[in-house]
Amino acid sequence: MLVDDQAVVRAGFRVLLEQAADIEVVAEASSGSAAVTTARRLRPDVICMDVRMPGGDGLTATRQILADAAGSAPAGSSAAGSAPAGSSAAGSAPAILVVTTFDLDEYVFGALEAGASGFILKDCEPEDLIDAIRRLAAGYGLVDQTVTRRVIAEFARRRPAASPESAAAQQLTPREAEIVRLLARGLSNNEIADELFIETSTVKSHLGRAMAKIGVRDRLQTVVWAYQNGLVPR
């Protein structure tokens, strides 16, 4: 789903994305409030979300869409079944990609803290937008390659020093916590493996279990969680 208050931007994105055989644009919305209503009805897999819009900004919409998804799956029920073709399963949260003109804008950080899976700049190359959508649909969070470490540094700056006190943090094994800390410092899986003298596949396994325990869907939200919960010292 494409969410932007400018019709020409939505039209341009639609033309671009529909050239990719594995991507279908199922809806458009021109405001945050319209995005929330449409997301409830269609449950798209990925939402390209503008952040500054009249009639409801992307930050508020991101929070509401993810809250709706978190509350829509009955306890003990399967997520598969009644979702429309090409949409995310009932009760599963869509991946929200913030598409913005503003490099490291305050709204972007707010959206990431609200649960967005990544952001990319509007002046990116067309193939980068397509790749971003594919990555989010596959469960990988991302930010624009040129600002990844700057985003992590900003989260470190914004968070006061703290000790991990959440119940979720205490569920992590020492190795899982160590890997999450290294991820939050900007290391890739290969770099973490080299740092800890273990296989990359072992890093992936530990990270997958850690993400399941803390209830996040991708690497970027794992980084956000680590700083929000004081797992990473300043």
C-alpha cells in the first residue's frame, strides 16, 4: 500500500513498482487516517508510508496500524486463513517502510520507535525502493545504506544509560544478549561471527531466537528495542 498526500508521488511509485513481477500495489491512501482504515480492510504485507501529511501523519498511523495488527489475532489461533490474496495473514503486522524527503528527520525516529521496519529516502534509486520492499516483505528491516550507522548512533545518543530490567531482556541467554548488543552497535552477521569466533549460521540462530523472545519482527526493530531497554550502554 502506498501512503502519501501527493498524488503524483503515489502515481510515480505505482508505475515503478508494478514493473516488478513480484510486487502488487493493492491500495493507495492520501492521509494517515485513510491509511489506518485501508490497512484494517486489506492487511497489506508492506506499507510505504510518508511521514508528514495533513489529515493524520505517518507516525500516528504507524502506531495505530501496528496496534491494530497486534490486537487482531485471537489467542491460540493460526495466522493463516482469511487474509485477502496478496495480503499479510490475519493478525500479522505489516512491515512499514517510511519513505521520506528528510534525512534523519525527527519524524523518522518517531516512526522507527513506533515500530516501522525501516526507512528510505525519496531520492533513492528506483531499484533501491524495489529492493527495500522485497526485504521488508521477507522480514528484514533496513534503513538507507548511507545513514545506517548514523541512525544507530542517534538512538544511542537519545537513550539514557540504563540496565536491562524488562522481563523480555532477562529471558535472553548471555550469548543472545551479546549478539543483540553487537547488532545494536552496527555489526553485520559476519562481523558478529568474527568478533565472537563462531559461525555466521550460529549468529543467525541465536538472533532468531532472541527476536522471538522479545517480540520483534526484524533486525532494525531489534536495534531499537536494545536501546529502549538499556541493553546497550551509552
